[in-house]
Amino acid sequence: MVNLVNEFPINHESCYLNNAAYTPIPQNIIDEILKYLSLYSLKGPDSGSVPLDELLEKGRYCVSGFLGCSVDEVVFTQSITHGINIIAEGFDYSRGNNIVVREAEKEHVANYLPWLKVSKEKKLKLFISGSDSIGIPNIKKMERYMNLHKGGILSITHALYNIGTILPLDEIIKVAHNNGYFVFIDAGQTAGVVPLDVKKMNCDFLAFSGYKWLCSPPGIGVLYIKKNIKKYISYYGMDVRSLASKKKGIRLVLDFNKEGYNLINAPNIFEAGFRNYVGLVGLISSIKFYNEIGPEKIRGKTLDLVDFTQSLLRKTIKNIKIYGPENIRNKTSIISFNIPRVNPTDLVAYLRTKNIFIAVREIGNEGIARISPHYFNTRLQLKRTVDLIRQYCIEQKISFS
């Protein structure tokens, strides 16, 4: 993968290790986006040169292969948060008035607030599962609640944004389905770095954004809705793409009049107002690039970088605390840590002056430093980062013992 390093312009400018927040776009995808923008600006939408419906269908086909689902199960959104809100607001709670989530202190706020809001507005029961030190929910506690309160929706992340733990979804989804719960998966921290297959996962809904790990531009996301479950989700918002068509002579016209309308039986019904065709070009290109490299190669490279970095941190800074599972196969490409007497915000700011970019995140009220390398990063970059972390500790007169 050495040649991939040069695909990313950012590698010529800095050492970027904050891919769990946003992943830079490689040059080949930037080129595809600019090519589309140039053509669209020259020809416009009605020239036949840039058929938007064809682009949408190409995008659905591309994403369906990425997720292992049907094309009519793919909805395009702005982000994961957009997808969560479509389901939270549109779900038919007559099928069960219970919502199960992880605790607010450990869950990403975007996968907590929409469910809190809808539980208050619709007077639903919101159950907080609780979790252990590496973020795995208390499945026994969850099961006991579901046994007593049948039916509803469980919303859970695939992997934690702060420490990278991959949750045991097989067990969690089985418990939920056995008790009449639908399951929503936030795959923001796995799409593009851990292979996904929604059929094997057996989830009912799943959302991801293109700009994390997949190297797509911001503003484009995907919502998977299992085919036989769409009927339980009401749409919100409408535009011309929500309407069915009918034949009138040799032309297709939208099927509506001043008295009423017929809705299309397609994912478009959830895409009112979608206009991010530029983002869609980026998403298609990034999934193509992802497939060319190979999902297993990407997973292998990122795990190697995690193993290398964690080992070097422990060897270099004896009293460091690294969060997450001991087995690196049970986590994503995230290394979160704390060093006694080191403020993670100050450490991140120091590294920024050296042109190295990592992040500060939290576990409850505790701040942590988070390094999140991707396949375009190198061991050399990570060694320099660890060396500078050690140098910062020395400058601050912080003991390593």
C-alpha cells in the first residue's frame, strides 16, 4: 500500500491522524468530483450530459454492493444524524412504545438526542442499557427489560467513537429481535474501515456518513431500510421525487393534481430535498476506490498501525492508560489514551504546532486523547507522533515511571 500514501494530498502537508472525525479525500476522488462539477456547470441538468436519475441509480447500485443489500433498500441522506432522525420521527410506535439506547455519557450525542426527543414528545418509554468500562452494553439487563416490555426499537452504535470498541452485535440483535424490537445501527465508525454486510448482521436499519473512513466529501450519507420494514416508517417532507409517474401519450408525467397525488414506491420517498449530487459522485468514487484496495487489506493495514502504535506508546510511556479492548480485533482504528498529569487538550494543541493532528474526546466527563490512523498513514508517521508525545512530557517535566 506504499503507493497509496501519495494519493492523499494531505500527506505532503501534515501528519493527519484524526480519521475518526473526518477522513481527507484522495486526489483521484477529488478529480472525479471536479470533472462532474465542470460538466454540470457547462451543460446543466437538462442537457442529457449529466442525467441525475441515472446517477442516483448508479449510486444505489454501488452502495447496495458495499452493504450487501438490494438497491431499493438504499436511501441517500445528508449524514448519519439525518438518517437517525428519519427513523426516530417516522417509526410506527404502535408496534411497540419502547426505545432502548446506551447511556448518554458514553453514546454519541447524535444517537441519543433524537430518541430522547421523540420519547418525550410521543410519551414513549426510554430505557438506558448501561455499559461496562470498554462500552459494551449490559446485555442481560437489556434482555430483562425487553422481556418485560415487548416491542419497540433499539438504537446502538456498531463501534464507539471515543475508544473504538466494536460491539457484539450478533448477540445484541438476537436478543432484540426475540423480544419484538427493530434494530437501528449507527455504522459511522465502521463503514470504510470494517467490512459491512447488513444481511449477515440482520439489522433493520443502518446509517453511515461518507466523510468518515470512506474518504468521501462531507454532506453525503446513507440510510439502509430493510425492504419489508419500509411500511412501518412514515416519510416526512415531499418534493417531485416523492411522486409516482404515469404514462400520458408517449411521456411520463407526475401523478398528481389539485385534489391528490400518488406516492412512488421507492427509496426516493425518504429523499425529499436531496440535491447533493456532487457528494454522491464522491461517495460512488470512494466506494469504488475502497473495493479496488480491498476491505480486508484496509482492515489488516489499520489493525497493524493500531498494534504498532499501542505497543510503542506502552514501551515509551510506562504509566500511560490506553482505553478499549485488549484484543485489537475487537476495536476499530482508534487509540485513545491518557497520561497522568497531562491535559489532553494541551497535548493535542502541542502536536498541532508540529503539524500532527489528533483529537480530544471524552468518556463521560473525562477527557482523552484520540489517535485514529487510516490506511494512507504510515508507521513512520506514528513513530514520530509517539516521539513527540514523549518530548512533550519531558518538556512538562512529567515522569514516565
